Amino acid sequence: MDDQPTLNAKLAELETLCAQLIQQHQALELEQQRWRQERKQLLDKNLVVKGKLEAMINRLRLLEQA
């Protein structure tokens, strides 16, 4: 009984699967990098808006006291 063709077929299948998994992994890493960049941008915008809001609240408090 010659298992060589069966083993070769399974090996080829595993090589294909491995290549697909490598591609998927690279795509996921790229997507993760994009999400991190977007998160950083949103956090930066949040800080800017928070600062503006605090400034407006302080101005309103000053107007109330005047």
C-alpha cells in the first residue's frame, strides 16, 4: 500500500492552508493597526473637545458671578 500520494496531497493542502492563514494574519494585523490609529485620533479629539468644554463652563461661571 502506497501512502505517498495521499501524504503529498495532504501536505499540499496544509501548505495552501498555511499560506491562507498567513495572509489572514497579515490582514488582521493591518486592520488592528488602523483601529489603533483611529482610536488615538478619537482620543486626541476627545481631549480637545474636553478642553473647550471646560473653558466654556468656566466662562459661564464667570458670567454668572458678574
